[in-house]
Amino acid sequence: MNVRDWRDADPADTQWLYAREQDYWVRELAWDASTAWREIEQARVTWGLPGRIVVDQHQTIRGWCYCMPDGETFHLGGIVADDPRVTAVLVDASLDIATAGARPARVSSFVPTRADGLEPALVERGFACERYHYLVRAVSPSEAGPVEAIGWQADLLVPSAVLLRAAYGSGGRHFAPRGLQVEWEHYVRGLVERPGCGVLEPSVTRVLKTGDLMQALVLATRIAPGTVHLAQVAVHPSRRREGLGRRLVDETCRLAASRGARLVTLLVGEHNVAARALYEQVGFTERATFVAGLLSYRR
């Protein structure tokens, strides 16, 4: 196997890789990621977004990945490989990139299982991993139910971060590695201002507030013309077991259908048993699996 710097790749090859991934995301996830692929290609050719391509002795592309430095965190993205040996080569090559200069505080990856043997390869190299289930629910226009919450407003970024920090506690390391308020604000800003997880749907998003305190949130984004994604579903610990999550998810699904969605999707951690039971009760079924991995370096 030969590992190449993808910044030197022929644009025809990278376009072929993006097209193949776009087909998978649309077909299996009902997710149009074409905007993300365009941004990745622009970053590759303009400022040199790092990445690697693995080819065999016949010059056939067997796998690829890209990397995204982000402050103290180094992200591994787009890991695709057709053999566990290729996956291991890509992970090692990515870690070499991550540690070539000043070592980051951590290396993170949150990707669909498009590389054979990805989770074992990450675990073997010291990553703490968790599987996330990608769930889908079909929706159709129906009579409007009771409106319990408001839509997204520009001043809700900080209250949303406060809520997510309280709701996740120590379990949000994939989103805010140290659990700091500033990290949660950075995470929420990414959801509402950048298209990586879809384009924010302010009128479909549901927010329940009491005074300045946010009690519950269902943050909705558009990931395809017919698909709305619930990027975050959170209820404040003081309001759990009141049925708020279920009611707001149902309300969000009704609003999504009224705006032309046929599917509503979300991701839920494998160990979040209560949330998985809730989503099953309201009609979500599993479509795919993502792997979240986090490797922390001591400084």
C-alpha cells in the first residue's frame, strides 16, 4: 500500500471520491452533504487542508481521509476504506499529521462507519469510542397539535449552551471535551452558523424557556430537501420525566412535515438507553451507525 498526500491528488480523483460519498449519504442517510464536500475541496486546494489517500500496486484508490485542526482539537474526518489494513494505515497517517508539529490536546473523530475495522483500529491506538445510532422517522402533514414552545432566536445561543452543558454533564466529551461553557458555545455556534450538520431551521426548532432559563431544546436543521435532522434534543435535568422531550420531538416532527419534510433523523449514543427507548416509542428506526472516538494527549 502506498500512502499519498491528498493535497497533491488530481482533482478528478477527489471529485470521484466526493461523488461516491455523496451517493452513500443521500441513499443511506437521506442527507445531502454536497455543500460540505465543496467546502472540503476548496479548503484542500486553497489553504492545504491535510489528508491522505491510500492506493494499491495497481494505483487503485483503496481509502482516504482528511483532517481538520480546530484549536486544541484535531479532527479526523471522511475516513473511508475497503479493508481493515487500509483503515489502520489511514488512522496512523492521520495521527502522524496530528503530532507532526505542536501536539494537540486531543484527536477526535465522529464519522459514519465507512471504513472496515475503524472502531478496533481507533481502540487499539488509545481512542475511547462510542457508537451512535442514526435513526429515521417518516413524517406526513397532519392537523396541528398544541404549540408548547417557541422557535429559534438569535439570542438563544448562550442559553442553549448552558442547557446542553447541564443536560450532558460529563457525557458530552465528543462535543465539549472539557465540559467548559466556552466549548459548548463554540459547539452550538457551529450547529447554527455552519452547514456541517445541516442548515438551521429556526421555525422548526423548538425551545422551551422559563424566564432566562432554557428548559428544553430540539435544534432542527435541514440536511436535504425532504429531510430535517434533530441535531440536538436536550431537557434540563430538573425537568426530566415530565414528558417534555417526547412532546417537543412530536411538535418538531409536525412542523418539519408542514415545511415539506418526509423524513426526520437524529443521532443517539448507544449507551443513552432512556433516549433510545423514547425515540423507538415515537416511531424512529435505525438506519446506520456512526463511530465517535476521542484520544486525549497528556501535556
